Amino acid sequence: MPSVKNISLGPHAQERLDELVKKAKASSASEAVRNALRFYEYVIEESLAGAEFFVKHKGEEPTKIKFIF
């Protein structure tokens, strides 16, 4: 059974979450947060295992992404 957690977000963070829900076409803020947590967990686990992450824009060279955690 799912556990209910209450979190407090400032106005800017709430706006960012609302935009993320729209962009991700998530059914709810909860779905967007769950997906974000899965991604964050993946990035941390892979980084700790030695993986590197890059972003590549069309027509440009890849740029390494540095995560802070």
C-alpha cells in the first residue's frame, strides 16, 4: 500500500513541479515526483559505479554533465 508523504514547496518550486508535470505529460504531481526519484536514483547509482553522463545537442560535441550529490 502506498505511503502518503507531505512535502512543502515554495512558490517557485511548485511552479517548476507544475511545469514538469505538463512537459512530462504525467497524470499527477505524484507521478512526476516518482519518475524523478527513479531517475535520480539511477544517476546516483551509475555515477557511484563509475559511469559518466553526457548531453549532446544537435550539431554540437557532447558535454559531460557533472552531478552534485
